[in-house]
Amino acid sequence: TACSHLSTSSTDLIRDGKGLENFHQVGDANWRVENNLIVADRGKAGFLLTKESYKDVYIRAEFWAETDTNSGIFIRVTNPTTIAAASSYEVNIWDIRPEPKFGTGAIVDVAPVKTPITNLAGGKWNVMEIRAVGPEIIVKLNGIETTRVNDGRFKEGPIALQFGPGVKGAVGGPIRWRLVQVQRL
């Protein structure tokens, strides 16, 4: 399959509330350990940015989000001080994004979801898989491929986990990370 299972050479960035030491905190989100999870639910915007850089990578993340959560996994971040879709690939977690084609499972401004579906992630545990090799990026949510693209703009960089504002600047819902694993390919 396009997103294969992790081998023994994978690294746990987050597992059962452990792993904050693998990241730099950027922005003002209130990242913390709560009930063996890494959680953020307050602040204007913030990221957990990996201390290491990745080029070709497979990521498997288990997360819990509300329908109004604005989060995501940014890969190949080229500007660690201004983490944005303009300088990295933003794999979105935001069910109620005003432009649904770039909602949960899409790569913002690069690759829309194949079929926009409401309530993709909200209110439950989910598994997001991202496989980036060269210019090809494949995204799966709960085992279903949501998008696939060839885009060579960003070659390498850290990974960032996002807590973002909601619609029209409202506070976004919480994001909870249970497991984030990476494997260099």
C-alpha cells in the first residue's frame, strides 16, 4: 500500500504523554501533558516543531480533535519562525474550514481532498498517515487516502504539530496527540 506500516526503524516523537523534549515550542499555545496525552486548547496559535529535519519520511499520528479544532501536521518546514502553508506542506486537521476542499486530510493550498466530507475527524480518535518521498506526498485518514500530489517546492525541514485559531479568530477546539511516529525513508 502507499502508506505502509512502520518498521522497527521508526522513532516515537510522542507516545503516551512523553516526547515534548523532541520539540521546540513556537507561538503561544498551552502545550502540556494531560492524561498521558500531549494537549493544547488555548492560545492564539502555536506549534510543536521537531528538533530534527526530515526529507523523505513516513509519519503516523494518532490524534483526537473536536469538529472546530484547527490543527495539522506541517512537513518540510522551511521557515521555523513563521510556520505556514506558504513555506511548508500543511496537512490539515480542520473539519469546518471555510473552504472545505482544503479541510481535514488536504494539503492546504496544494492538494484538495478527493471528496470533501464533513465531520471527518471531529469527536473521535483518528489515525493520520503521511508518506513524503521526493515530490510525491500521500495522505491517509483512518486508512482512506484523502489526497496525493507531486509537488517539489519544499524538499526538507522539521515537522510541526499545530494548534490554531478557529473560524474568524474564535478559539479553536482542543487537539490531543496520543502517538506520533516517524520513519526516514
